[in-house]
Amino acid sequence: MATHQRSALQSELDELTLQLSDQNLNLLPDYKLRLDVLRDMGYVDEMDNVQLKGRVACEMNSADELVLTELILDNTLAQFEPEEIVALLSAFVCTEKNEPTDLMERLPPNLRAGRERVLETARRVGSIQVAYGLPISVEEYVREFRFGLMEVAYEWARGLSFMNITGLTDTQEGIIVRCIVRIADVLKNVTSAAVLVGDAELKLKLQAASELIRRDIVFAASLYF
């Protein structure tokens, strides 16, 4: 009986191993294309050694690694104030697909410019991936960056009460809370990246941004998790 069970288990293991091998072979072309993209963008060299860009991207655990890394290393984020950085990072974690129709009118000029920089960077990164044959649409890739809670995040970082920021949007309170908490997680990652590249000014701004949003009901004992 034991011999029969052992034989059955071995057959099952062999079958699973074969299935995994087939899956790996199916994924191999996609892996090679993505590696080509990383070489083109300077994340790895021709010998596939990880470069500084690649090390920065490895710090990102909760957002689009490539776009965020580009924004850090091209000095985009450092050009903004802490509360503006909070607003821009909301695009990486926001799940709301719809933006208020008058959002652009309500945002200050600097945030409108920052929004365009994020979209331009996303479009560039998406275009490179398409050029190497990855099966994505540039426009769909860009639409993954959502700015529906940008004003909410900005005003929260500026000190507006939770009751008042909920009046800026139709989004449910729990979704707003989750968005702000996730921004805090992204700030941790980006701060680690700033330390890695030796950008002391950006590090200070990110630390200030983190302090601005960690307050009140959002970071009390969680009501929504």
C-alpha cells in the first residue's frame, strides 16, 4: 500500500513538474522582451548586471516601478513641495477610474504641470515596451495612472480635515482612507530610493510629506481594514 501511494505521489509530482516547465517556456519570450526593455532603459547592462536604476526600481513594492524610478532619477519629484508630491503619488495607488470633470480647473498650476509630467513619463515608458513587442497598449498603460483623488490627497497633506476632504469627491470614505495609507507606503519606498541615490533634498521632502499625511482618523486604529 505504501509503495502504491509513493508511486502515485511521484507520478503527480512528475506531472506538476512538466506543467511548470511548459509554463516557464510559455513565459520565456515575454521575459526576454522585458529584459530588452530594461537594457534599453538602463536598468541592467549588456551582461544583465543590475545598474543604479535597477536598484532604485527594486525599492518599489507598491507602484509602477519603471515610471516611478524615471520620475525620481530625472529629478521630477524633487521639483515639487511635499504636499504636491503626495498628490502626484496618488496616481500610483488610486483605484478610482473617474476624474471630476472640473478637476483640472480646481488644481493649482504646479499640480497640473506635475500631472502632465507623470503622464508624459508613463507614455514614454509604455512606448518603449510596445517598441520591443510587449503586448500592451500605450493608452491603456497610461490610463492605469489615475488622478481622481489627486485633489483629495493634496488637501489632506495641506491639513484639511477628513470631513472636508470627503466633500471634494463622491468616493467612499474607506477608499479615500486606503488611498492615503497606500500613498504612505509609496513614500517609504521612494524615501529608500532617495537614500540609495544620495538625494538628500528629495529625502527631506519625502519625510516631510509622510509626516503631513500621518494624522487624524486615517492613521488611527483602522476602521476600514
